[in-house]
Amino acid sequence: MMQSGTSSQMVCYKSKEEAVRLLTTYNPSEQVKFARYPERCVCGSAPTLAKIKAEYGEEVMVKWLVIELNDYNNFVGVKEENKNSLEVMKEVAQMIYNRYYHLKLSEVMLFFQRLKYGDYGEMYGSVDAVRILRAFKDFMYDRNRIIDKVAQEEREKAEAESRKNAITREQWEEIKKTRIK
């Protein structure tokens, strides 16, 4: 797909087939699978919202977020007459992107799965966009804890590996003596 930007430069996005593959891979129906491995969601190699916008275009990125938001609407049983309009959903998607563009799709899916569990509060009757955006703040705290935990595990693993190769002071002194001779 080709789209002209505001400058004289042309921007080339990935194909429609690739966009469909992306939307299928990171479909809300896969949230449960993703959420089983929060560390992988946060530290894995899934693309970020910013990368999706850059490679597929803003429309695909917004569409993906709207799909996630609609899935949440359906999950909590919001009646059709109480659902936000598509325009409101797109605006919420843009707001999520504006603040959390660095999140991976897998992290956003983890967020929505946890939102479904009620980890960030409950919603009745209609989905409150402000509450969702506020819930992202709580999720960012959880995300940072996951990052800290993974970093701590990596440090401990590196220290254990370092200890395997470590020598005692006596061994070092012996090596030093043999080198001096």
C-alpha cells in the first residue's frame, strides 16, 4: 500500500495480507495464551504500537486497538445502545497510542486480559474510556515490576555463571607465583 504523507515523500507500508496476518496473530482471542507468560509479553519480540504505525500505517494500528477495545466491551457485556461510537473508540485508541506507543502488542493484550480479570477495577453498563486510560497507569506499574523481576533473574544468573569461573585467593596467588618465575 502506498500513502502520501504531508511532505513530498512517499511512505510504503506492508501489504494488506501482512496486515491481516498481524491482526490474526495478535487477535483478542489469543489474549489468554499471551497472558500465561507475562514476562514474554513484556520482554519478548512482539512489535510495538509505534512499529505497527510505521510499518502498516496509522489506520491499521488504530484498527487493532479498536478491535481490542471492542473485545473488552463485548466481554463485560456492554449493551449495543451503551457502547461508545466508533469515533470515540478511535479517539481512545489514539490516546492510548499517544501515551503508550512504546508498548508491544503482546503487552497491550496482557493489559486487556488483566482488565478482564478485574485487576484494574470494574466497569458496569458501559466502558468508561477514562477508566481504561487510568488502568493503563496501573498496568505500567505492573509492567515495570515484571521488567525488574526479569532483570534481577538475569543478574542472578550472570552472578552464578561468574561464580562458576571464579577462583579462590589461594588459587590466584598460586597462578601469580607461576607467572613470576
